[in-house]
Amino acid sequence: MSRCVQSSGRMLIVSAACLTLSACITSRIEDAREGMTGIEGDEAVVILAKSYHLGNETEDKYINCIEDALARGSKGLRVIPHKQFVDSLFPWFEPRTAPAETKGLPKLMGRPGVAERIADQNVRYIIWLDGDTDRVAGGGSLSCAAGPGGGGCFGFAWWTNDADYNASVWDLKGLESAGTVTADVSGTSFLPALVIPIPLIARARAAACKGLAQQLRTFIVDDPGV
């Protein structure tokens, strides 16, 4: 009887912890405009990675997330998949040969076939993404054990991920920079365990993707000069 009471007490403690403890996310989405924007229904955007870190696939996955988010919904933009665009213009948009800034665009567009291939796809904006999601802090202790009478995990752990991304928007119509949009999202996850671990996950990268895509769509579609 005492074991049953004790077990029930533990479950109550875990339930109470779930009610008072939850994953925490803080976000800051900002933009800095350098020129007027706007887009026609048949014009497209392309999302490219400004840099790649050896052994890190975050950029590619994050690009796919932004592409999907920008194209989704009745007000979605026309998005050319980044791999399709890079392959069609090989080798001019490979990481080592792509222009580092807009002043290199006139020279690039003057190369044979480049302007024609971009025009064929009707690409209006190139959005260069730079950034990553990193674990910046963490702590606590969690241990799990199994025995003849069963097993379980005990303790408490936490960690913080920071998703920091910068999107530079290039307008190919005017061959100039339209501005930048940034997303800085911090998420703290918790893992309390009293027999059964209960993960409370803060999905910082997913939140950064959603926030950045929403702001990019507003930035491109809304022309402040109108």
C-alpha cells in the first residue's frame, strides 16, 4: 500500500512540474530596407546559402524550410528550388564563384548565357542566407538505470539553442541590394525525469524559419513607396 501511495505521489509531482515548466522561446525579427521592393505574380525568388560550414547540413535544411514557408498558402511566392537554380547556372552560383556583393552582379550578368537563363526562370530576387543554429548553454544532470524490479530515469537537464540567421535580398531587376532581414531566436528546452523523462523541447530553428519567412514575404511584397 505504501508503495502505491508513493508512486501516486511521484506522478502528482511530475504532473505539477509539467504545469509550471514549459519550453521557452524568445525571438527578434528585424529588417533593414535599402530600396523599394515589389513582385509580380509570375516573378520568382531563389534562396541560396551564402556560406557552408564543413560537416554542417543546417544551411541546406534551413533553406528547404524557408522555401516551403515562402511558397505555402494562397499568398505564397513563386520559389525556384535552390539546387535547380544553381545547376542551371553552373558554375556561376557555386559557393566559391558566386558574387560576394551586388557590385559584382553587372559583370556576372554580362557573362554569356547568364542573363538569359535567369530571365527564362523569371527570377526577380536572390535571397542569400547566412547563419546557423548552435547550442550555447546547458546544464543539469540526468541518469537512467534498470534493475530486476524495473528501471527509470531521475534528474533534470536543460539546454539553450540559438538560431541566428541573416537574409540579404538582392533585386536582379535593378542589380542592387534591397536590404536585409534577420532572425535571432533563442530556445531553452527542459528534460525533467522522475522515472519517466518528459522532454519539453523549444524548437528554435523552426521558429526562426517561420518568423524569417513571414518577414521576408512582407519585405518583398510590400513596397513602402506605394
